[in-house]
Amino acid sequence: MTQIRINLGGIVPFSTIDWRGKASMVIFLRGCPFRCLYCQNHDLLEGDNYVEMQEIEEDINKNEDFIDAVVISGGEPFMQPGAIEAIAEYAKTRSLFVGVQTNGFYPEAIESMLRKELIDKIFLDIKAPLSDKKLYAKLTKVPGVEERVKKTLGTCVRAKIELEVQTTVFKHLAGAEEVKRIAKELEEAGAAHCPYVIQQGRVELVPSGEIKEKDVFSHEELKELAAIAYHAASLKEVRIRTREEGEEVIYII
Ligand code: SF4
């Protein structure tokens, strides 16, 4: 039994939307170095809710007959590398796949975990073009993070880990020009084969006052953004995720 305490944000025992094609248990870890303008998990950014690893193990045991995978999310889960490692190690003993959703801020921790072969898939948030320092700092409220995200992307590509990249879009923040540039950057980084998901930002989940309903792209507009990304670079697969229709593949080779 692993003696480690985990600052837990919460657990979703069963999800079919966090890892396409797999039934997952999603474990949210508390804490994040970013303060994104449109954070939908802002209640997880701070605070303490430490639990023993044994509690997580018991939750996994309860669900293991119904799930294929454990997805570790946040917050930013790599802020607690020991927790990720303990959860991933335990999930592996139960023959479950392990996925981690990350903002890419901790390339060294990610590389170290990938070397241990405890992670099967990385879901990487790329919030703005990696060449746009100013926009990255505006969206995350932390200067100079884009270099670290770029390093994470390179690490994942070199490790040949299954990778999915996601961008949340809002009008006047990240839209057509940004997804086009990100698509090109993915191609340049050798990640054109990875699914690229353009996610509709949802105003009802964002801290009040930061973003308005008029900033939300419609379903049709998201499809246009997918077309722009797809035609800007030779991406293999572009999807959109909307409140109305869930996740859809728009382009696939
Ligand atoms: S990286 Fe994710 S969890 Fe952290 S502030 Fe941004 S949106 Fe919220």
C-alpha cells in the first residue's frame, strides 16, 4: 500500500467523454500554476483536501470492473508528481490504462513519468500559439510559460506517447488566426498525426464577469475553425467539442 497523501479535487467514477473510446474514472488533483481567464475548474486552483492514497485505491477497486482507464486531471496534475506516479502505478497493477490531462507547464516531470512508462496517453492543452508570448501570458496570467509548453510538446513527440492536443476558443481571445497558427506549430513539431480538438469555451463555467455570452463560438463557427486548422497544416484528425453536440470528428485522413 502506497503511503502518500494527495491533494484531491474530486473523482468522477465513470466517464465516457474524457478519453474517447474508453470508459474512465477521472481523478482531479488540486492546484495549478496558471490562472486562466476562462478556467472552468477554478474551484480546484487552491485549497487543501488531502486524502490518503489508500482512499484512491479503494475508489479504483470499486470501479475497476466498469472502466478501462484512469484519467488524472486538475487543476494541473503534474504539480503533484508523486500523486500521479502513485495513482498511475496502482492503476497499472489493476491493468488499467492511464491518461493525464495537462497544461504542459512541467516538462521535466512529464518526461520523468514518460520514462517510467506509467502513462499511456497525454491530453495537452495548447491555449494559444506557442510563438505568441503575449497572448499566452494574457490567457494564463503567467508570463513566459509558452516555452515550457513547447518543451512538453517536443517531449511527448520524442517519447512517441499517444497525444491529443486541445485548444479552448473564445471570440476576441483565441479564434481562427490562433488555431491556424497552432495547427502549423503542431506540424512543425512533428505532431500532425495527433488528434487536434477545438473546444467551445463555455461561459456558464467561467468565473463571473471574465467572459460574456457573445464571446462564445457557435457550433457552425467551430466547424469553420476546424476547417481552418485542417487546411492550414497536414493534420490527420481535427475534432470539435461543443455543448450542443459533444465531441465530433470534423476531418480525418
Ligand atoms: S490550466 Fe486549466 S486548471 Fe489551470 S487555470 Fe488554466 S484552465 Fe484552469
